[in-house]
Amino acid sequence: MHRRITAHDVPSGLTVRIDRLQHRGAWLRTWTTWVAATDDVLPDHRDDVVLVHGLGVSAEHFQRPAVELARTGTVHLVELPGFAGVPHPDSPLSTEEVGAPVASWTRSAGLTRVLLVGHSTGARVATEAALQDPGAVAHLALTGPPVNLDERRVPRQAVRLLQSAVFERPAVRVVSLQGYARCGWRWSRNVLPSVLRYPIEDRVGLVDVPVLVLRGGRDAVAPERWTRMPAARARRGPWAEPAPPTPWCSTTPRRCRNTSPNSSRCDGRSPAAAARRGLRVDRRGPAARVHRCTGPRPLAQRHRDAGGAGPGRPGDLAGAARAG
């Protein structure tokens, strides 16, 4: 996120809807946004995306990519229990318990074949949601997934977080600090043990869709050696690292939306050309098979039939979610 969204950035016909869902005592808030130009496009011909935030922050972290991605499909921003003003559960939830309301929401909303993106600790929630509702997910992207197997201790992770924060843009740091203040430092601290215990390197191997593991070049929380591990264990999983200063949030959805397990080129170019365009691609082992990182196709190319609003649009959550 380079700067705050202004009226000039918002495309014509942009709609935003807010919903709340309660699942076994845990509340979830979702922000759904799209532009009028996609109203008559079937879900199979849109680029629908679900974005899950990390520890302490909120959907505001995704405001710029959400506006850009809404031009070609429906974008859903998920705010997890206890964060961004969403009510705290009575006690900290395990990763499986946090993933359950997300999976319940994807089923209630009738989502199908979306790109599910989890940022930082949101990567573990996205992984669990993909396992609990596999029919909703076509691709899974894990950006900076924690936690390094050799450093699963709270003091060490606190140091790594501070080391990474040095390279964040000021606007991003402000949003992060506001998010921590809103959810409460105590709640973030209470959630950390479940983050440290979650074996994402094992769970990602159970996901039966293409998985992209992505890290920032200066991310001390998710070092290269660690992030290669879940990528290698995924059934269909590449690893990539955008060259600084490209922010992960402006590249992840477009680069992995059209990933296929047999692809070996990037937008018609060789992997070397892809690297020159700012993407480091793993060429070793099974992950070397996937290099395609094209952007969304033009809307006109996907608009073959007019079939109504499709899943994820107004009315789909009636009876299952409460307006928030």
C-alpha cells in the first residue's frame, strides 16, 4: 500500500457491502466490493479474490489492492475474530477454530473457484479454510507465511517483526499500529501461541489446489530458507520473491490467479524473462514447474454469457449473515 485511497483511485460503479457472520460464538466481518461492469459476468469468467489479514491488522491493509482487483472481479476482505473491532471470543481460538468461521462464510456465500490469499499469520487461516471448504478455492496464495521452524518462540518473533518493520512504508506502519491498538496488544499476545503451534509446513501438503508461497525480499519473519519448505511440500506449489521495492499486495493476486501445474512460462516469456520483470522464481525441485504469473484477462474476453450476479453478490448471505 503506497498511500491512502482517494476519490480519484476509485473506479466508477464501485460497490462495497459489509456483512457479519457468527459461527459457534466466533464473529467474522467481511467487506465485499465489485464494480458494476462485472455484474453480468459469470463467476467462472471473473477473477474473484478473498484476502485474509495477518496478526493485529485489519482489512484496511488491503485497501489499495482491493480497489484494483475489483475492476475484474469480486473482492472479499475478511476480518478475523478479535481484530479490527470484531468482538473477541471468550478465549483465544486455535488456527482450526479460526478457519472454521471463514469456511462457514465461504459456504454461506456460495463462493466457488476463488483465489484465497493469506498474508502473514492470515496464511495459516487461509490454509485451514481451504482444507475445510475445498470447493470454494481454486488457488491458494501464502504471503510471508509464519512461523520459521527454527524460531518458534515469542521473543524471537517479536525481534523479527521489528526487523521487518524498519523496511515498511510509513503509511503501512501507521495502519499496522492502529490495528494493534484497536484489537489490543493483549489479544495479539494471546493469539501468538496458536500461531507458533500451527504446523503450516505439514498442513499445506494436504491442500489439493495450486499453492503459491511468496515472500518479500526483506521479510525477517519469513526468511527464504523457511518459505521454501511449505512450497516444496505443497502438492502443486511454486515459490517466488518479488524484487524490492515491489509490495507483495500489488503483485500476489495477479501472479498466481492463473497458475497451472503444467505451466513453465510467464505471460508467454521464459522464467528468465519473468525474473527480469521483478519475480524470482524457484527453479529447483517440483516447484520449478510453475512460473506463469499473468495478470487478469480483459473483462471482455471472459464475458461469454450473461448469467446474473453469481455467488458472492448481494442476497447470497441472506439468512446466513447479519449486516454489519
